[in-house]
Amino acid sequence: MPARGPVVVGIDIGGTKTAAAVVRPDGSLAHRAETPTPAQAGPQIVLDTAAALVATIAERTGITPDAFGVGSAGAFDEHGVVVHSTDHLAGWSGTDVAGGLRSRLGAPVVVVNDVHAAATGERTTSGLERFLFVAVGTGIGGAVVADGMVLLGASGMAGSVGHVRIPSARHRVCSCGGADHVEAFASGPGIELTYAEFTGRARDLRSIGRLAAEGDVIAAQVIRVAAEDLGESLASAVVTVDPGTVLLGGGVSGLGALFIDPLAERLRASLRPPFADVRVAAARSGPDAALIGAGRLAFESLPATEADGSPARS
Ligand SMILES: [Zn+2]
């Protein structure tokens, strides 16, 4: 690795915490730091907090970043302005995140949706140039990676695979307001709700997973049905993008084979060749995927150099 090259910092602005780190060209992180996000304090305070976090890292390490990459909740236009957002960050819609951070940080800033950033992180870690990324956690997000690029989409939210209706009407409202979207069933809160409906007992995802692993039939069945619902609903995305691989990230995917195996089985059973050969695997970048991907996008925003390891683009 060259001794000198551009220095980039990735920033992940989430609903609960903001994290930042120096991101190396291979996707490894250095000098990671995080702080609570003042989510209800308004967008300018959120940006101030992110800038202060970066300043802390810069002071501690003596680095001068050449560019910043940011992943955050919401849909962004190509200028890094929030065009659509949920309530996780109060007043976030309409915020010029790229411009606001550029003026605070004094270097170029690229901003993308956090799931799109995480998919870019997976691209960096896995080396895959083509896959469907599905993040299954508190919600279900997704991203399409095609020919090494994350598809942005007309509204900035391409790959939102959690917001399709499952076939059987079960009258559950999705976080987006839609009826019977798969997110309402296969996300962490969805699985917890189904478990509570079946047993009359409230348990968190982690303990449902532990019960299932210990042989509890109901817990295992609740996870299996959620996984199958998601597997079936991903079939149309697979035939549309022909990704070859589906990478599953997020806390629910952390249940491992209990969740991933029935999902893969149902997905493949819903498809015909050549799509039925689609590979389903756990994502590998972990909770810092968005940070890694944001840094990667910052590298790619710089003029192509020998040092950043990215292919030259014309
Ligand atoms: Zn929805």
C-alpha cells in the first residue's frame, strides 16, 4: 500500500448514534468514534454533532481528510439533499446534508441513503460487483448493486424490498403506512409481534432466537414463517435484477441458519431456472457496513488515482 494517498472519513448518521472513522481503500477502519445522535434536536444540531465527532478524530490523529462519505436514513438526491425521510430524525426532509457538512468540514462530501451505503460496504468487503443487498433489522431495507454501482432510483430508494405486500392479508400496518408489507412481518419488531400473538408473551428477538436454537418449536416456527414470507417476496426482485447473489445483513439475519436457510429455500422454490440458482448468504461487513461504504464512496468521488485502488473511470 502506498504510504501517501487520499485520506477519507466515513460518517454514519443513524437515528440513535452517529459514527465516524477513517476508511482505508480495502474497507478497513481506523480511529472509529461514535456519539449519540441528537435526533429530535433538529437537522443543524445533527450536522454540528457529526462535524464535532470528525473534529475529535482529526485532533486526536492529526489527519486532514481529503473527502467525506456519509450514509444516513432517508432518500437523497444526487446533491446530497434529503428528499424523503421518516421520523427517526426530526425535520430531516429538505436538509442539505452534503452542503451543510461541506461548509462545516471544509472538504468534499458525498451523501447516500444508509442502506445504499451499507451495500457499498458489502461490495468493498465481498468484492462482488452484482448482488441484491437486504438489511433485515428494525425495518427491512435493500439495495441493488449492478456492475459495481448501487442503483439510486427515481426517488432515491431503489431496492426497498421491505415495502411489498405479502399475499395473505393479515391486517398489519407497515412502518410506511402500507398494509401487510413484508417488513411488518419479517423485521425484528414483526417477528416479536408474531411471537407475542402466538404465545401471549412478549420476548425480544434475541431471546426468541435463543429459544429457537434450544429447540422451542413455536419460536422456531415464528422465525421460519417470517423468513419464508421474506424469501417469497424477494422472488420478484430477483427476476427483475438477476443479481446472482442475495446478501442478508442486519440483526435479524444475525439469527443465522434459523432465518437464512428457510428464506433461501422458499426463495429458490419460488423461482425457475436460471434464477432458482440464486445464492443466498449472510453479509460480512457487520454493523459498520454503512461506514465502510460511505468511505468507499468518498474515495470514488475523488479524481481517480493510483492510490485509491479503484478502477479509473472516464
Ligand atoms: Zn411498508
